[in-house]
Amino acid sequence: MIKRIFTGGVALAALGIAGFAIYAWHPAIDPVATPPADSFAPAQIEQGRILAAAGYCATCHTAADGAPYAGNYPMKTDFGTIYSTNITPDRETGIGAWSEEAFERAMREGLDRSGAHLFPALPFDHFTKMSDEDISALYAYIMSSVPAVAQEHRDNDLPFPLDQRFLQAGWKMLFFDEGRYEPDPAKSEEWNRGAYLVEGVTHCGACHTPRNALGAEETDEMYAGAAIDDWIAPPLTAANPSGVAWTSSAFFDYLKTGSSRYHGGASGPMAPVVHAGLRELPDSDLRAISVYLGDIVGAPDEDPATNPAVIKSLEAGIPQQDYRANQGERLYATACASCHYNSQQIAAGRPDLGINSAMRLDDPTNLIHVMLEGVKADQGMEGVVMPAFGSTMSDEQIAAIAAYLRSTRTDKAPWADLEQKVADIRALGAAAH
């Protein structure tokens, strides 16, 4: 009896493994001749260029000091490091031998030309929502305008068995819903356009949505904020801790200029998203994205100038006669106040630190990064820079300023172990994203 039960169990296990193998297997798609550049219409190529920027393709497929789109950019995950692939038209190491059918399958199903499963570091769970027209335009741009570069893919640093690609079929079975974006008939055309872009090619949720233990986005906490590249991607919901709620107008200013008067500038991993990515989209698309995100937040689109948090923060920024009694206040007054001081209203390019989300998050990571690394010319608002204080201030001094601002500009609890946090972030070095 025991032998029969054991034999039956083995047989069922074998059937299960065989069934999964059949489910996980996909055929290869035959190679094709690399299509000549003049086989694509100029308008289609330009559409593809804009979409490639909006999807940050070059950002994630270009290693530091590497050729554009040639891959080997390291993406650190909780499971190990995954290196992006070469998507230039090189026939041997890139995708020069890929047909448009193979390219579309990779975008929609997360499968390469050989039929192997791609790791979800490529956000195919978002790209699957894109239209046929947009995926065709991306293919046209890459094949016609991106120079072919011969560069072998660096081996991923993943432990066994996580390095086995066929297991991704199980991940997809649990977390991946293939299919194009379906418009919501209850919403406006502009809202649906914004939703299509955010949920698809711009894949905002890939950074701003927390992930579960298996690395999948927690869809019931969409846009609730997450850690990314040693920074914090704040919530894109009403839970954002900024003293002034994000609105459609604020989102548009931020995406268009790299800065919002009441929320500060784009820095860290967000800087290339704006400056090398979303700003390539036409204003109509930026407004559509802003309408969609503003609707998620749900705040009325009104002038924040009379907001009590703004008034309180402006009053708190007025220098006091005894400011030298506190190290953090003294350092702030001498190194920061000349640029961050606002009187009756907040000036563009002068983030008021009492309402900025970096000051009000439970984690001081973003504030410390900006203080250490500054805001460069290709970040934030055009023409406005902030010096990096990492080379001129000690961990103690940076921590003192952060503690002072947290205690005087917000009603939030003090950050713990600030000096150690500064030391840890300084040790990471500036992000190379």
C-alpha cells in the first residue's frame, strides 16, 4: 500500500513537472535580415524615438561610460544583480537578427527570440499594455537610428536556482497579466491617455509601487512608494507626505520643467526620468499623465499659496536672532538659507523645505542624498543648481542640519541614527543611474 502511494506520488510529481515544462516552453523565432533604415517612415522613427525616451530605454540599457543601448547596466535586486541586455542592431550580440514579431513578443510576453524567458527587470508587465503601433515605432527607431555595437552580455549575478530562466514561467503564472491597455469608459479621453502612458511605456509603478517577496509589484498598493537605487520613490497617492498635496498642475510643472514650486526638483534616479525621458513627450501627453496622477491623489487643483502648511513653513524660515545657539540652525543659516529662504511666497526653483516630501518621509534617505550630492545642471529645474556639501561637511554637520529642519519645519517624529545614516549613504557614493 505504501509503495503504491509513493509510486502514485512520484507519478503525479512527474506529470506536474512535465506539464510545467510544456507550459514554460516557447518556440524560437527565426532570425531575419536586419531591416534597412529606409524601410521605416520618418514619422514612425520619430514616434519611436520619443517612446524610447519616455520608457527610459537608454537609461537602463546603457552601462556607465558604455555605448547607448549596448547593455550591461547593473540592476540590483533583492535576489542579486541583473545586467541589462544589448538592444542595439548588432546581429551577434544585440537584436539585429530579431524580426518585429520577436521584438513584440519580448515586449508583450517577456520572451527573447530563442524562446527563453526574460527576467522581469525588463518591465514587460507594463510594456504588454502598449499598442501595436507604439511597439512597431520602437522597433523602427532602434533598427534605424541606434548604432550597432558588438558587446557581449555580462553574466547575471543570481544564485541557483533563481538564475534558471524557465522558472520565470511560474512567476508569470502568478503575477503577469498579458494584454493591451483597456480604456475605462467612465473616464475622459485625456485620463485614459494618461493611464495608458503611466501604466504602459513610462511604467511609473515599476519604481513607485512596493514589491512582494518574489519581486512582483503589489497591485493592491499601486503607487504607494518604494525603495529604488538606494533612494525612496515617494507615494504617488494621497499618502505622499508632502506638506502640499500633489495636483495635476503640480505634476505637469514637475514633468515639464523638472521642478514644482511646492515640491522641489527632480534628483537622483528621477532626474533622468524627467530630463532624458518624459520631457520628450508632447505637452498634451504630459498633461494627460498629470490628469491621471492627479486623479489618483484626489486633491483639488487649487493655488497652495494659502495652504496652512505653506504659511507655517514660510514663518518658520524667518531667521531668529538666537540662531547661532544651535549647530544645525547655524549651519543651515550659513550654507542653505540664502537659496532656500522664501518670504511671502515660494519662488520657483527655491524648494521650501518644510513642505518637501524629502523632509517629511519616514526615511531621511532622499534629503541626505541631495545634501551630499547636490543638484546638478541636468537635474531639477533648468538653470538652477545646488552645490554638493559632501566634500565640505562632515557626517555630523549634515545630520545636524537634517535634524534641525525636521524638528522646526515639520510636525514629524525625529529621524533616528541620522549621523550613521549619513555615513552609510556617503559610503554608497553618488548614484550612476
